[in-house]
Amino acid sequence: MAKSEAAFARAQAVMPGGVSSPVRSFRGVGGTPVFIAEGNGCMLRDVDGNSYVDYVGSYGPLIAGHQNERVVAALSKAIGRGWTFGMPTEYETQLASLIISALPAVEMVRFVNSGTEAAMSAIRLARAATGRDLVVKCIGCYHGHVDGLLVEAGSGALTLGTPSSPGVPKAVAGATVLAPYNDLEGARAVFEKYPGQIACFAIEPVAGNMGCVPPAAGYLEGLRALCDQHGALLLFDEVMTGFRVAWGGAQVRYNIRPDITCLGKVIGGGLPCAAYGGPKKLMELISPSGSVYQAGTLSGNPLAMAGGMATLEIMKEPGAYDILERRSAMLAEGLIDAARKAGVPIALNRVGSMLTPFFTHADGDTVTNFKQAVGGNTAAFNRFFHAMLDHGVHLPPSQYEAWFVSLAHTEKHIEQTISAAESAFAAAK
Ligand code: PMP
């Protein structure tokens, strides 16, 4: 770790916390973040020469693994033609068409550069379309660091104990209404309290930023009906789940039609790329078709489009999601067994290739709400995390993040992970 430690010291002198995004700092789990020299397949090599099986996957985009050869070929081809023009390219139309072909609720998309931008722009669109100001978000869900959505947020904001942030004006936070996740009665109460004022109900259809928490049976259907009843838009933030939990995303897996969809992560294959989309009628309100302003110098960047296109083409092949499902199920079952052997109570939540072992006893074997998600033994998680790292497995450094399995994780890598977990659960006790 000597080189990582030295690298971290140098980084801390010039960047807040030594990182470009908070959760990377290991603040939650303690210790020094591992500085990465290279990623290949599902493996990482750090600057000290240690190797790790990677379950961070850059927090979701790398569903085809690091340096997938088809993605490398697509990027190499694109880079040889120049990498930004500020003018239209056919790459954008191609990726937009592929995305639209997978999502029945999406007829048009606008590309942006990050999930944060997608959520911010989607909310502007929802407000413009409805003429209403209030936005509902669920406690523990994360939609990027948009001022109005950084209220009771998950992910790094949760890990670091700052669910709301200084610098967010009261007036802006005041336009956000909170609802409990997976609680239809809670959602109904919010609509009843603010009749005719709610522009949209924004939700991660599978929560990923309090750890992975699937929607309860009937919950998403219930939200759809409530939005229709109250003239509000249903906004699915599928930045994490889009093309991750199914071809298309959670809306395909659960067969629900949102009004606006946010995408990111997988659709760029690991390059800066995100999008928001919906029916033509709504999307044509956006500038220059309509008057809702939203723009971006690097939006629809050719490299990002090429990386996203190559990644989605890999995922579109028959059987790709079945492989992910099988390997992820094998990992989940192995973790449950390993924890049981060590006598450590865990609840294992999984949707497709997103999973989180919570160091807690919850209803039966799964965590179904935010209160349970944050009610676990984070000290045990932190010990587990470090023991896994010592055994060559790099997990997301927080109890409140999902692990991501990629197509590059073979059965051998999963077995190696389960064997590491057997020791790590014992160390976590
Ligand atoms: N929405 C969700 C559901 C996310 O998981 C994230 C990032 N983890 C974002 C939005 C923000 O995306 P970005 O970090 O690209 O701004």
C-alpha cells in the first residue's frame, strides 16, 4: 500500500479529500483508497502491483468489464476521426435509436454528460410540462448532486452523514417533498397534502443508493396510478438500473411506463454520457423544438456515443443478461452460505447484477425499506470490506452502495470471491 498511501497524500494536497467524488475517499470504511493503475476484464491492478476482483465497475457503467475488446475497437475507430465537434454526428442518432428500441416509454432522448445533469434537466421538463413546482423524491434515493435533490439523499451523501448539504438554498430545498421508499400509503399522503402542486414523483425504480433495495410488489404500479390520478409525471431515474437490471432497464423488468426516464452509466459504457427521454409530445418541449432550455458543449460526445453503442451491442446479444443473472445468483448464494458458516447475520438483496449484502437481520432475508437499510452494523461491514480487500476483492467502500457484476466475472472469479468472503465474514464478526 506504500505507493497508494503516497499517491493519496499528494492528492489530498491538491483536491478536497484527495478525490474527484466523495465515496472514493474511503471516509466511510476508513484507511487509504487504493490507487488504480489498470483495469482488465473484471480485474484491477493498483499502483503497488496488487490485484483485485472488481465489484465497483466504476459504480455501474462497466457491465462489459474493463477494456472489453469490442469497446476498445469502437473507441479506437472513433478517436481516429476526432473526438468533439460541437456539431451533429450520426453517432448520436444511432445510440438514441438503440436506446429507444429497448424502452417502450421512450420515443426521444436528449443526451447529457452525467446522471446529475439528466435528473436536473428531467425535473425542469416535468415542471414546464405541468406548470407545477413541487418534486417528490424518496428518502435515501440519490439523483445526483442537483440542489433540489440533495435532500435526504443516499449514496456518498448517506455514507458521509450529510444527507442534505450546506449551500442548498432553503427555497430550493423547499420545492422538494419527501416520501418514504416502498411505501404506497406514504406516497398517497404526499399527493393528498399537496393537491395539484406536484410536478413529478422521482424515484429509482430499484433503489441502488441505499444499497440495493427492490420495489415491493405493486409499489411501482401504485405510483403510476397515483401520478395519473393527480396529474403528476412519474420520473424513473434509471441512471443505475438502465440496461443493468434488464435490456432497457427496470421499467422493462417490472413492465411499468414512466413519463420521463433518466439514463446514464451503462449507456455510455464508462465514458461520460447520460440522457433523459420520454414520449415525443413531452420531449419536443425541449429547446430548440420547444422553449425548455437545456444544452451542453460536450453532450452527445462522439467517443461517449461510440463507447455506449459498443457496450449496448454487447448487451443486446442473446443470453447476455442470462449470464449476468446466473453469475450474480451464484455470487449471492455463495455469500449467504459464507455468512451463515461464519455465523454473521446478513440480508442479501439482489436484482439482476446489482446486489448488496446488508449486515442486518431484516424481514426474513431481505431489506425492504430505508430504515432497515441504514439500521445495520456498519462497523461489521467496514471490517468485512477491508478483509475482502486484503483477500483481493475490491467492493464499493460503503454499506449503502450496490455491487456490480459484469460479463467479465467468470465462475472462477465468483468462486474466488466467495472463498475470500468466507474469511472476511469471520473477520467481520
Ligand atoms: N441517479 C442515480 C440513480 C445514480 O445512481 C447516480 C450516480 N450514482 C446519479 C443519478 C448521478 O449520476 P452522476 O454521478 O453521473 O452525476
